[in-house]
Amino acid sequence: MNSGQAVIAFVGDIFLGSGEIELSEEVVDVFAKADYAVANLESPITSCQPIDSPKILLCSQCGREEKLRQWGINLVTLANNHICDHGATGLQETIDRLDKIGISHIGADYNLSKASQAKIAEIESVRLGFLSYTWEGTQATYATNNEYGCAPLDEDLICSQIRELKTQVDHVIVMPHWGYCDFSYPTDFDVELGEKIFDTGASAVVGHHSHVLHGFRQRNDGKFIAYSLGDFLFGEYEHAGHVVKSRGKYSRGAVLEIVFNKSQIVSFQWHFTHMKNCLVKLEQCRIREQKFREHCKPLEDIDAYQVFWKRQVKKRIFKRCLFWINPVNWRYLRIATFKSMRIMLTELLGIKNS
């Protein structure tokens, strides 16, 4: 690798679970060729009891953190909606386990000051600062001055931390857990916040949470945003008495490789992945790459994006109404169903969720 250039590999959501999971040799090789690898750890690794909550609760088997080390992951973001599923004890055990095997972590801790701390890494003489936050709309637990939880996706907090961190590093990289699950595009709020993050001084934004791959945009000044990397590896879990497995679009993610030098982003590359039969492989498919490029086009015109986003919400509402018209589907009704519809309607009416 060229001296003076840092190659960083990013992946989206990882849920290690308790069943069989593995990466193919070519995926591990992508991590090995990078100088530093970053992932979003989407569950605690603990043996303690879960919190009392109607939402889906995730937990990975103790010892699974060794998989991260074996694969070459250097840093995990914990600012997400599942890391606190087993309360303060589960979060603390997860942190202790990561510390024990030398994997850095940001985004969640036993108070807000700790949760919002940056990770600074010097790689090939390039100093990089990493920050991670989660949006309250994901049903995440927010940290306070005296309570455990995640760093909040708060514009004032983010911008103040970017300004401070920029005095210590060459590049600031912000990793937000934001947007809506299953939506194919970022919200107009995410797009707007991404631009503010750049204008404050960050060089790159790499997001996750949607479980599906969103598009990306590189500005004329070279700053780069990937709105969501989707699921990289999501093990099986139980919900409402059923075993849920990653299938279809939820099984297709990507490794995003970004090359930095001291002054700018030199290049980036997408390595598309596919999880099948508990194994994550590279998917070298020209059609998939072409479709992804087409998918990114609406993000090129930021000024027009709000209109595009509202059209996406209208389509989503129409499809959901068609689904719920059928009485056979009423057995799937949950409180979350009505919350989801309320969110979509407020988006359509232009009411900002906070």
C-alpha cells in the first residue's frame, strides 16, 4: 500500500447471533488488504437478561466477539437501537469483551460523555477521527449525563464535536445510525443533515440502520457520503415464535473501501456482498453494480431530493394500504404497525420527526 495513504474498509450492520456464521476467504481478504476495518455491532454480546420491551430484542452469544477479531475488524460502532436490548449490564459486558480482545468501540457507554467520545487512529501518517451517533426514531436508548445509552443524533452535538475533533486530525468520519428500516432511500432529513455535517468540517459520512443498501454521493469538493451500507452479516433470530433469516435484499450489503491521504479522499471502491446459507461472499455482478449506480442518481441533485423523497413515501403508503386491505394479513398487526404509518404520514405532511 502506498505510504501516506490510509485504506479504510467499512461495513454496515453485523448481528453475530448464536448460529453458524462465516465470511468467505475473499471477503476476509478485503479486510486484510485494508489498513483499518470498521463495522456496526448491532447487538450486545452478553449472557444477562433482556429488558422488558415489545420490540425485537437481539443478543449475541458470549465469545462471538472473537469472530470480529478473526475477521480483522478494528473498530465497531455501538450507537444503534439494539446495543441496549439487555440493559446497562449487557452493554457493559459487551464493552468489557471488546476491550479484552483489543477491538475499539464508540457510540455507546455508561454516560453521554463516554458514549460521544471519538476514536482517533493514525494510519500511514494520516490521522483519522471517528464519531458515531444514533437517531431516536430508531427506538434507541439515549445516554444522558448520568445514564447509559447511545450518543444522540443531535445536530448541535455533532457539529460541536466535529469542530473540536478537526483541530486534532486530518479527517473526521461520522457514522450515523439513521433513517427508516426497509426504505430504499435516506430521508430528506438525513440528506440535509449530511450536508451540514460536511459544511462543519467532516470528510466522510458512512451510515447504517435501514437493513438495505442506500445510495452514495461524492460532492465536488471530494467529500463522500454513503447513506446506508445495509446488512453485512445478520444471523438468525426469533420473533413472535418464528425464526427470521436474512433473505432477498436484506442479505445483500457491501464493503465500502475509502482511501484517504492527509488532505483528501483519494478514491473509493464498492465490494458488493451476499449472505447465503450463513456465509458472506463477494458478489461480482455487473448488473448489480449498474442497478446500484442507477439507484444513486436521485441523490445527485440535493435541491430536488425533498420532492423525490415525498414520492417515495407516497408509494410506500400505497403499498402498505394494499397489504392491510387483505383481512388475512391482520394477524400481523402490531403497535409498531400504527407507529410506522404515523411516521410515514408525518413525513408526507412535512412534519420533522425528532
